Amino acid sequence: MGKVVLKLGRDISTDDIYPGRFMATVLPTETPQFCFHDRTEFNARLNSKQIAPGSFVVADENFGCGSSREQAASAIRGHELNVVARSIARIFMQNAINLGLSLIICPTIEASEGDELELAEGKVVNKTTGKQFATVPLPPARQAIIDAGGLVPYTRKKLLEQPAR
Amino acid sequence: MGMTVVEKILARAAGLPATKAGDVVEPRVDLAMSHENGALVINQFKEIYKDTGREPKPWDPSRIALIFDHRVPAEGPKTATNHKMIRGFAAQHGICKFHDIRGDRGGICHQILPEYGYVRPGSVVVGTDSHTTSHGALGAFSFGIGATEMASVWALGVALNIEVPPTIKVVVRGRFPEFVGPKDLILHIIGKLTAQGANFRVLEFHGETITAMSTSGRLVICNMSVEAGATSGIVPADDETERYLRTEAGVTDPIDRVLPDADAVYESVLEIDVSKLEPQIACPHTVDNVKPVQQVAGKALQQIVIGSCTNGRLDDLAAAARILEGKKVAEGTRMLVFPASGRIYAQALEAGYLKTFMKAGAVVMNPGCGPCLGVHQGALGDGEVALATTNRNFKGRMGNPKSEVYLCSPAVAAASAITGVITDPRAGGR
């Protein structure tokens, strides 16, 4: 269970999530400070630890469109936020899965900032409004990466199955 | 059942007799490209090898390309140190397709790859850059991935868990009117499809307009396919592909044209006639907010940008120079030109285009991505408006969330530079 701390519209780009001018910063340990940087107030709340891990960012369609910059996924991951979106752009979705960011596709989600959300099997429950919204499962091929704990351990396992070069 | 060109490419790369949309495959990768974010790829690559007892060595250094373009020359110590780290990695592993900050071999990755013949029809190309879709212009399946996924490719030589994407067939007919071209076409398509209309899908381009289009123009439409969400844009290889690879990229080895089957299954078909298409503008702050130029003509501009992986090639610079010849950039408007590669810079210098730009008052910059994504020079002030031949107009894209970016063709950009307002090049920008 967690609170909706940011409610966003459609076509939220990775420039919005992680502005290009901070792209020289690459390490997942350093990127979270620039998460939603130009949403100044929200960024300040994140950086001063006023937002609890497990809180929710709720977005409309095409969340994470644009650049392939992985910093966008690692920055949100660093703050341990859940993302619930009506649909998600391909590269961002893959990056999020590869890094173990909690990403929920929920085509009908309705929630306002301050609402309490709960994740359940196949649905998101808005505890504040009492409404439930069905989620779309990730394709099995992607679920395998999540189950392995991300793409780094998944690849490591595959690598060790091959003879050493 | 017939296959689309991407289904066929993926079948070959995965060693399968056939694939169809929705199948999950592990295709061999023919080319793996990164730019400055190679610094993160190297970090993740080393992570994969941690505690394995194995040396982190890429599967095939000859298939890796590393190209500095986003912040060149370095704008600060952090970037310079990233450059240094990548340079060291390239030297250590004998990566020959490494393009450092140089006036001869340097340039934007999406220009260097075609220019040096690194991409072939039927190839599987991955790049840690969303505009890797560009290389579909040469009949390759080419798509953007993140840094960790690239690290995985470097380790294994395959792309893991790739779902074969469904394909939208785009059939383009008619001749472009004067001052209308590939950029207007792709903006029009993105406007029709919306920013997510092709998400997880391929755009496969066909029709007489595409057949007549140069590789330079095909690079524009494939480059911006990602702005409709597409995994890739692709033009099946033809005579023009072969001409480009032979005469411009210096390729001498056999070229294998991989083509879609006549009975290929497409998710949908989009038909477009360009014969009455008007110059198109993408308005703030989404690329699918597309309008004919007349609807936004007169909008005052503080900055014009001509260049980028989308429209920084020689024909783009020629189109702009033709309009700017003997004219001046309007007072109160600044114009930046950044050719897509060192080679194009030299060609534009020889052809006199750069002189035309400079005499008009434009600033000619070195090849690179900088202003397009607000990472290196050309940032906008609060409340300022830019018109650019680049590919994105997201809020904050040009370095300032309190500014606006409009997107257009080189012809519209040049005509507008003279007047200082968005101008229809057909209405006397000449």
C-alpha cells in the first residue's frame, strides 16, 4: 500500500523524468537526485526524503516516451517508487524491467494525488475511492527477467551456461 | 504464411525457418552502437561479470561501434572523464569502429553508421539511442535499447527475449511539391498515428515516393519513426540502397537484399499521398502535435537550429543554403547550424554552404547532438521559442522547461531565419 505522490498526464517523456542536461551522470547510485528534476517541488520532496518508498507515480498513456536514457528508469528506481501507467513506451518499459523498477500497466487507472493504492493479483485497488482496476500482465519473456532479479543477473546466468571465451 | 521484412530478418538472425509477430526470439546482433552512454554500458558490463571468475571481454569487438557525439568536445569534466573511460575501453578491446572527437572521422552516430558502411540490409542493429531506428533506411532491423540491455549484448552477442513486433505497412505515393520533403512526410505520419500509435510496432515503408527518395531522406523518416513509438522504421533494400552503400559508403562486399514476402501479414496499412502535402510543423510539447505551416506562421522565434541526426545531412544544408543565399538572419533571432558529421562539414564547406550560412549571420558549429537535447550549447532562455530541424519538442528538450520548441524541415527553418517568425518557404522565404 502506498500513496499517490505524483499524478501525470499522457506522453510523459524521459526528458521530463530525467532532463538531458544531467545525462553525464550515469551511475544508478547518482541518478536519483535528478529524478523529475524540472518538477522542482516534487524533486525537492524526493531529495529531502519526504516521500516514502513504495509510493506511487500514476500516469496516463505512453509514459516514458522518447530517449532510451536508462537514467530515467534508474532515477525512479532509486527512490523505490511504483509506476502505474495506462500504457508505457517500449524502451522505457524494457529499461524498467531490466533494472527491476516496479511498473504496472493499468489501462483504466483512475487516481488522484493523495489516494492510497494497493497492488493485488491482476489489479490495482484505489483504497480511497474503493474502485478496482485490472492490470495487464507483462509478456512471459519479460517476466523471466523480473523473476531473475533484473537483466544483469539474468545475463550472468546465461553467460555461465556458455563455455568461457 | 509470408513474412514482413523484420520477421524475415529476425528469423535469419535467430536461426529459425520463420517467425511471426508475437514470437519471442534471441537474434544474433550484427552491430551494437553506443555513444557517451557507453560509460554506463561499461559499468553494467563489468557488473555482469562480477564474481563469475571470468574476464569482462566483449563477444566480438568488431561488431561494437562507439561514437562520441552528444557532448563534443566535452562541456565539462564529468563528460571528459566518461570520454576518457570509453576511449580506454575501445583501445583495450581493439574496437575499430570507434569515432573519437575528430574533424575527419567524427560525427553523429546515426550519420557515421551509414556513412562508413557499418549497416547492411538484413542486419540486426541495436543502439543505446532511441533514434537507432534511423538505420532501417538501409533495410536493417535497427532499434534502440538501454545501457544494461547493451551490456547484455556485449556479453552474449544476442538480444535476449525479443518479441517479434507486428508491422504497419506505410505506402507513400505522389511527388513532393516544391519545399516539401521527407521531414514533412514523417511529421504528417506521426500526427496521424499519434506519439504512441506505433508503440511496439514496426513501420515498413513502401511506394513510389519512397522508391524515388534518396537514402538521406529515408534516414529522416526512419529516424523519426520512434516519435510515433515505433520499435523501428524500415525501407526494404532496393537499387538506391545499393547505390548508397557502393558509392557513398564504399562497401565492396556482397549486399544481400532481404525483402518482405508478397503475402506478408501486416497489422494495418497506412496510405499517404504527398502530392498536396504542405510543409508541416510539430508544435510544443509533443511531436504528434502537427499542423500545416500556415496555421502557425508568424510565430516569433529567438533561435533557429539546423542539424542533428534527423536533418544535418548535405541535402538538408543545401536546401537551407539555397534559401539563405545573399540573405540575412533576422535581428533578434540567432541561427545555429551543426552538420551531422565531419565528412558532411567538409562537403558543405567545399560547396560553399557554410560560407552562405556565416555571411547570413548563422553560427556554424561542429558536428554533434548538443542543442537538440539541451546538453551542450544552444540552450534557450526563459520564454524563448526555437524552430529546429531536430526530432523532439518535449518540454525542456532544448535545455529549459520554460521554453518552446517547434520542429520543421530545413526549408522552413531557413525561410523562418530570414523573417524571424515561422514562415512558409513557398510564400517568399526565397
